[in-house]
Amino acid sequence: MLINSPVVGIIEYAIAALVFIILFDYMFGWMERKVVAKAQFRHGPTYVGKFGILQNLADILKLLSKENIIPDNADRLVFPFAVPLLLAMLLFLVFILPLAPSHIASNLSLGELFVFVLLAFAPILLFLGGWTSGNKFGAISAQRSVLILLSYEIPMILVIATVALYANSYSLVSITNAQSSMYFALVMPIGLFVFFVVMLAEFERPPFDLREADSELIAGWLTDVSAPYYTLSLFVDYTRMLLGSALIAILFFGGWLGPVVPSALWLLVKIVIIAFFIVLIRIATVRMRIDRVLRLGWLWMLPLAILNLALTFILFIR
């Protein structure tokens, strides 16, 4: 069911969202390379463009100019479409996220639950991508991805339910407006911590990047893919991180709410800060073993999510 709200044209919104995603993914990819290089006492991209700003473009053109080859042992009906379907799912998710009061493509009354439903399809697509690759490393990587995602989806739905309980709505617009007096990050810091860790695991960012365990799986289910397909997978990874940062900003930091500057700019600033913090975690942590990742999800994140729900109900809802 839709809620009455300012709704912009779907086509205009789609074009603007796609341009924003492409620019963000490009700039963040460059920024991540520079920040990680700085932390490791390297220069990073330097020579192509000012401060190496065009290095990513050169890499993209190089990768896209190569031949797209499907492995002989891969399932030709399923394998080529795993990443495109995942990207389509993520782009569809953009239509649910409110960017500003005047930039809402679809204000669903159950928008928060719809986000969870869409994210729940990710394990299926990742499993299909690895299992149908015809490569044993890809199959192992697919199983790892599914185990991790399933382990962290229960804490995620508990945190989502807690946020909805406090805001008295599953609408992302209503949740944003409910934070006009105080961000939910201050009300439920445990929930913020759990949701942040869950987003790192769901989008396979370090230290949960077990899909690409270099010493064990090479590049996971992307081991046998060709350059254009690998480029698309990188775009998917950065888009997933963008959406994860946007969800954290909307659910816990008031989304577009902020003084003086335009609403959409406030949301962008919050997304960039959260994404930058994700890069810092990549620098400061090492990849976890699969058993420890699962133990963290079941023995720590799940109890903390239940504790967050109980404390929120006792202290603020009752």
C-alpha cells in the first residue's frame, strides 16, 4: 500500500538515481584506493588525471574492452545472469529509499520490510552464481556466502523490527521523520552496532569478505569470469555498500534531516561518512575465519539484537 506523499516521475527518478550511483561508485572506488594506499604508505592512483582521478576510468575501459567468455563448465542459462539480476535487485531497492522529502519514488507503508525481503534474495543469487560457475572454488565460495548471509539475516530483521516499533511505522519516510528530535543512533546504540556489523556481513565487506579469500579461494565464484563480468561485479559490490550506508543513515541518523543545507545533501554527507568509516575498518581489520564469522553472528549479534529489542521496549515503548 502506498502512502500519500510527494512522488516524482519514475523515469526522472530512475535516471537521477542511476547517475548518482555511477558517480558515487566511481568516486568512492577512487577514494578507497587512495585511503588504503595512504594507510599502507603507498601512493595509490597518481598519474592518470589529477591525483589519479581518471585511473578508475582507464581500468574500466581496459576491462570492458576484453572479450567476455563463459567457462565451458558453467551453466549458460543461469551463470551469466546471476550478477545482472543482483544488480537489478539493488537498483530496484533505490526506488524505496527516500532521498529527500521531494525525492521519493515510492513511499511504501511496509518499505522497511520490503528492503529486508529484497536483501533476502541476495543469498540465492550469490549461490546460483557460484554453484553454476562450474568451478569448485566458486562452489565453495557460494556456500560460504550463503552461510554468512543467513546467519546475519535474523539479527537484521530484529533490528528492523525494533526501529519500526519505536517509530510506530515500517515506512522509511515515517522512520526518518520520527528522528526529527533525536537520532535513533542515540536511542538504540546497540541496535546501530548490530545493524552496522550485519551490513558489513551482508555486503561482504572486510573483515567478512570470505568470498574472496585470496590464499584459499583466489577470487571465489568470480575465479573463472572474464573482465567485463568482473567489472559488473565490482559495480555491484560498490552499489551494495552505497545502499548499506544509505540504510544505516536513514534508520539511525535521520536520513535527509539536518539544518541549513538541502535535505538530499545531508543524506549524501551521512552516506559518505559511513562509507569512509567502512574503508577504515577494511584498513584496520583482517579477514575472519568462516567459523568465527558464524559464531559472531549466532552467539553475539543475535543475542545483542534481542537485547536491543527488549531494552527499547522496556525503556521507550512501554
